[in-house]
Amino acid sequence: MITRMTKKDEKGFTLIELMIVIAIIGILAAIAIPQFASYRKRATNTKASTTAGTFKTGLGALNSDLGCYGISVTGLTLIDATLGGSGAGTILSGPIISATANDAGAVVTGTNGVGAISAVGVSVPGDVFVRVGTEGASNTTYLIMTKHFRGNRAYGVDGDLEAMMYFVQNDSWVDDDTTNGGLCASAPAFSSTGITSGNDLDAVDAGGAPTAAWSVLQ
């Protein structure tokens, strides 16, 4: 026997029910989207600060081997004849693999007082900008700066106070890969001849907003 459904048996959503569902989705979206953006910003900032720590470790290994620090360079192997040097270093933009004896990549490399040269391979994650410079020919101290393309913070490590990490923050730096070569924050200590000695990041105007100068990361 065939049973026919009447209009009374048909089920569906009323207009009020649909409006309630749409309102709930809108509320959830209003909460979730800013939270996601904030989470992504924190994650990218963490990647930049971790990269600064990685380069600090590489500089420590270089100093153990050579008795001095070095600069950031890419496109070289660990046995390349053009390794060494001092000064401002090159701004590296990841992803870049860590250099090996056979594969060209990113390195920190320097020359000590008697002309000996060494290098340590250090990788650069995707969308991270990093620069390492030394104060001049003696390579006795260094300055590291990093920033992630999608982050709003730049990070710095001063070789004279390497136990501290500095940061400066500006929301206008998110998705900026052109200002100061992608590093965004200013660091007057970097120059063609190297960096000045002393506490280079302490109270230096770096263009942050609302905090204008570098601050110690707590």
C-alpha cells in the first residue's frame, strides 16, 4: 500500500530558525577570525625569534672554531674560496638551506686576526629575513636582526649582551618585504664598515609603534 505524505507531514526550517543559525555563525566568525589572525601573528613572530637563536648558536660555534664572529652570507659552500669577511653582512630571505661542503646555502663566516677563515652552515626558514653583521675587521662582536614576512615584530641579539633578546613591534610591518630589506625595523648600527661596538640595540629608535625603540624581550 502506498502512503502519501500530506503537507502537515512535511518538515523544514522556519525563517526564524534560519536567522538564528546565521546569527550564531556570524558571532562565531567575529570571534574566531581575530583570534586566528592573532595566533598566526604570534606563530610567525616565534619563527623569527627562533631563527635569531639559531644564528646565535651558529655564531657561537664559529667563535669556538675561529676565535671571532662572522657575517651572514648565502650562495656559498663550506669550502668556497670566497668565505670570510666582516662588516654589515647580507640580508638573507628564506627559505635557504644550511650550507654544506657540497651544497651552497646560508652561512655565518668570518676572518680572524691572523687571516684564518671558517664558516658554519645555518638554515633560514621560509618567509624569514635575517642579517648578521660584525663591528669591523676584528669580528669581536656581532648583531643579529630577524623578522618574519607576516609578523609584526623584529628581533635583535647584541653580541655584547647575547643573553638578552630585543624586539620592536609595529602592525604596519605585517606583509612588508621591502622596508629595510624586509627587516622593517631600523638598526643604525649596521653600516658598510660594520656595526658600532657597545650595546647597539639599547634605546635605539627602530620605528616601532607604539613602542618606538628596541626593548628587552621578557
